[in-house]
Amino acid sequence: MQLSRLFGIPRPDQELRRRPIPGYGETLPVVGLGTWQAFDHDDPESLVRLRTVLELFHAAGGRVIDSSPMYGLAEEVVGRLRGDVDPESPNALDFFTATKVWTRGDSAGRRQIQNSFSLLKEIDLLQVHNMLDLKTHWPYLQELKATGKIRYTGITHYTETAYDELMEAIRNYDVDFVQFNYNVVAREAEKELLPLCLEKQVAVLINRPFAGGSLFERFRDESLPAWMRKAGILSWSNAMLKFVLSHPAVTCVIPGTGKPEHLLDNMNAGRGELPDEETRERIAEVFGG
């Protein structure tokens, strides 16, 4: 692929680390792609840039793309761009597509899910966004899984205040995936939520690994410490993502970006060694977490 040469995609011996979906035979690359805000654009210039992001993501070994009806045009843009390539061609963009239902009521949920299918063409993982009306939507998600229209079900949230509710759902529903926030300065999930996911064998997707981008502001003009480079950490984003991925309960982290250079930097976090416990704490100390 020309883009691979142009942007320096790593050789096959530098493939992304993969982790299993607990209870299933499938493995996933540990770095995915979030689409909130970044893919909510459909002007010609943005579409060219986002197409490059998807091609680079695919060429670098990425698979997991996470979206939602809440994210404006994101589902439509992802579906349109991946649809530009013949599915039988060697350049076809084969992704693990995750999206969500985000509304109240059974009828409204079914309509929204069908619209997501029409935009994305296929859905691997369907999640209840922020657990909104979970009890109502869950039977339909189970029906879709039983009939093979989706492969996995899940629940999501993005704040620490929802952790108790997430843990209750994990204990009471047959959840395949749970998605929530976790990063080097927001470590509340380490106390109970992440251990519970390990115990219950639930796959974990991590959102907000950069704390909404705020962590970059603090280190914009600072050089990466030499000890991080010796530990195989190549950038500040690598430090944040490798910290998240070094927790054994985490299946995949989904940083959002619409910029090719940021995408490639993020993907590097999934290669090489992950921090041991001592290095994790040194990283956290640098960030004040």
C-alpha cells in the first residue's frame, strides 16, 4: 500500500499486541479508534483526511472502531468511507465495528439501531450508550446476538460517578463488553471496576485515555524523560496509552483522532513491551496521578 510506505507503517515483525475477548476465541488489537468529534465532518477536505486515517489505521493493524448515534455524522462518515472500497479487494477495510443505542423506549431503540445498520452496513458490537434505558434495550440486543446480526453486546459510560451502576449491570446482565473512562490521572476504576471485569471475564474498552486532551496541554513544551524512551515509550501519548494497556483487565483502548500523524503515534503504543508495575507508577508520578 502506497500510504504504508509514505507514512512509515511498521514491518510485520512490529505487529500490534492483541488480547482475547474473554470467553471467545477472537483476539483484538489493543489500540482502536474512537470517532467522537473527530469523524463528525463531511466536507470534502475532511473526508479525504479521514479516509487517510482509516487506511492508515487498517494498514497499521487496527480493527476496533467505536461510534454512536450521539456522535453526529460519525456513523455515516465511517460507513461511507469504508464503503468506498470493494469488500472483495485486498485493500478492503475490515474492521471490528462497535456502536451504541442512545435513546429511550423499545420502538425508538429499534429504529435507531436499524438506522445504525443502514449507515455502518455491519455491527460487531452493540452497546447501550451510558446505560440509557438499559433494561428496555437489553432484550432486543440479546435477540440480535442470538440471530447473528451482531456478535457481542455491551454497556458504556464515561464518568466515575457511573461505576457503581456499571458494576451492578455487569453482575446482573450477560455483558460481553464494558466501556468506560480510565487514564493515568483518573484511576478510580482500579479499585473495583477493573478487578470485577477480570473476575467476570468481561472485555474492556477504555475511553478518554487522554482525559479529553487536557493532559497534552500540561506537557506541550516539555521533552519526554530519557527513562521513558529507554522503556520503549516514544511520546507523551504513548506514555498515557501504555499506562492504560498495562492493566491486565484492559482489552483495547480507543483514543479518538481525525489526524493521520496522531493516529500513527497512537498505534505505536500497541507495540513493544508494556510498563511493569514500577514503571506504571513512575509514569503516574510524572503526570501527577
